[in-house]
Amino acid sequence: MFAKKHGGKFILRIEDTDQTRSTLASEDAILRALRWVGLQWDEGPDCGGPFGPYRQSERTALYQQHAQLLVEKGAAYPCFCTAERLEASRRARMAEGKPPGYDRLCRYLSKQELADKLASGDKYVIRLAMPLQGETRFFDGLRGDIVIENATIDDQVLLKSDGFPTYHLANVVDDHLMQISHVIRAEEWIISTPKHVQLYAAFGWEPPDFLHMPLLRNPDRSKISKRKNPVSLDYYRDAGFFPEALLNFLSLMGFAFGGDREKFTLTEMIEAFDFTKVSAGEPVFDLQKLTWLNGLYLRELTPEALLMRLRQWRLSDEYLLQLIPLLKERIERMDQLIPAASFFLTGDLDYSGVVAQLIPKGRDKTQTGTALAELTDFLEEQVRHGWTHEALEKACRDFCEKTGWKTKELFMPIRLAVTGRAASPPLFETMVAIGKDLTRRRLRLAAQALHAYVPPSPEASPSPTPKASKAS
């Protein structure tokens, strides 16, 4: 909104320097989600631009050159400390009541010590040599002047031992080379901004303007996270929300359009946008309000337009053809198809009628709820390269082996969590058809239902009726 308001460019840059977490599948999900919600970038990995490449993993030589330039200037230095040595140092510093940051041992190596270590081929990272005294000051477009004491800031790693940069180096270099005028990001990065300001100074570059947006909160004021609200746009697509309603809703997070108006188009958002109307207070991400707003959009549609939306959603030929092979062996008449397919065509499930069945014999509600919650995170970590039934089955079996659950114990709670039923089509093919984000959402909701479940207390046995006495 800000870029378009001022005739600027919207750039999509893939920050994939964390090789353990970044995959082509996650990049595809970003592109798909942004397109679905109605945003189109001017420069990016798929459409190119004057400052490419737009994947950081394809720019490593640039970062290495810039890191070496900082070393030559004395603004950065090689650090040869092992993970074990760093951990021991942290523990020792904490025991002395000091901050647990790096103790800067390698910053003070002599030229000969440094030459010997480099000649021996020891692995090293490159760290930023932060000023040890004074303060770093910068202006935040939402919060005004921010001042942080340099003594509280660690010598941040800039280049890892594998040659890949950290966020700090890569983003400063890219923002400069891509001519970024404004860095608009979450307030979590305020504490890191002094490092970036010092990096700009070390390179001799003019820093961009900084604006740190407030974090989204759950209704209970806790930080929004995938444990309480789904954070993937794919979930909202699969749950039947309209992209324009979601975009409208997200634009209200900290921004006031003016008056009591809450429904407006992207074009209207761009025309009205002004950072003076953005609050630094933490806005609440309320699913109920999103549902209400989505209802406004839905009821405005003509029957024909709504039918088209339904067909684009779960009633498309493509999706129904995915379901029919899973369902046709389980029905005998066509009127049985919709009841048999209902859990494929809905969002969240109601577990009130099956919560007791989620608990396998020999286990309790806490053990089962914990297992389902941990499985949710395990699937996120393990199934990164394709949401296939083979990958899901392997991951679920690996999870059972890791946690000591038997597959016959845990697979039924998984089935009940994902479908709400004890009898359903093949489990892993069903999870594929439901989709990654909705499956993980249901596993987490089932875990929450278990933790909140209060088993019925045993009914008190009726007192025996006393026999009538007999007297002679």
C-alpha cells in the first residue's frame, strides 16, 4: 500500500539463506498465497527485474565479497570459536551475572594468531565489530527516535561458516543494492536495527527509513502464532474465505481507514493509506471479525457469482475428482456422497461428540493431546518437500518410533482429529486431499479439545433396597 501510494515498486525477494528451512515448496507457497490474495509484485524471482537475482541463495558471492570488505576495513573479523566453546563461554558469563553474548575472544587475536588459524584451514564465521561504547540512534517512522546502548549489543555473525550470510548482512546489502527506500517490518527487529545502522555506516552507505510495525495479537493479547491461529494464507483459502475479505481485514490491523468504515477495496486502501493513521499499539487478529467481514462480501454476490466462487473453491472438477476415488468404495447411492465427503468440504471440526474416542486405551487425555500437538510441529519440520501420502505415512511412523507410541494407538486419534470420524477413507490420502494447513489446524484443535476435556465422573452406585423384615 505504501509503495503504490507513492508510485514506488513492490519487490518480492526470497530470503532463503537458511538452507535447513528453505525449500522450493515454501517459495511456491509464498508465490501462490500472494497471487491468491490479489497482490502482484513488480520485481521478483519469477518475473525478474533490474536488481536480480531475487533469491538470496543465488547472491552468496555478493555477500561474501561485502563481508570480506568489512574485514579489510576492520569493521568485522573472523571468529574461529566452536559451538562447544561458545556454549561454555555463555554458561560462564551467565554464572558471573554477565549477558550471555559472545565474549569477543577472536576479536583480539594478534595478526600472527589470525594468519596461523587461516593457514591451518580452521572453520570460521565473520562477526560484526560493534562499537564497544556510546550509543546507536535511529529514527523510526512510527515511534520517533530510538536509542540503544552499544554495550548491550552482541558482535553479530554476518557470514556463517558455510559461506551463507545471516539475515543482517544479506538484508543490508540487498536493501542497498536494490535501492530500497523504506524498511517496513515487525517491531521484533527494533533490537537488531542498531546492527544494521552500524553496517550501513561501515559500508559508507546512507541507511533507508525504518518503520517497525506492531505485532499482531490473539484476542487474549498473546503473540499471534500457528499454535493459536492459522498463519498460512493457504488455510484461509481452504477454509472458504474470500481473498479480498482477507486483504481488507489485514489492512485494518493497526490502520484506520477513517470514520466507521471497515469495508473497502485495495484501490481505496492505497488511496487512503497514510502512516500517520497507523497505530503502534498491537492490533488483535480476531477470526470472528474476519468471518463477519467475509460474510459481508459473500452476501453482496449474485447467486451466479457465488456459484462461480464455490466452483473455484472445493466444488471444482479438479478437487471433486481427487475425492471421488477415495469415496466411491464407501457409498452405494449418489445421495450418500455429500455426507461421506462433508469433512473434505468444511474448515474446523467440532470434536465435542468424539473427544472421548480420541483417547486410546492405556493413555490419558494429556498424553494424547500432547502427542497430537507435537505431531503437528513434527509434520511441519519433516514434510517439507511435498505433502504426499508416502511422506505423511513415513513422518507419522517416524514420530511414533521417536515418541514411543504404537502406530495402532496413535493412528486412530489422528484419523478422528483430521476427519471427526472413526471410519473414513485411507488416512494419509485423506490428509493429502484436506491439505497441509487444514490438516495441521485440525490436529492442533483436537489437541486443544483434549486438554479442555473433563471426563464424566463415574455415577454413584445406587444404594441396595433393604429387604422387608418378617416377624412371626
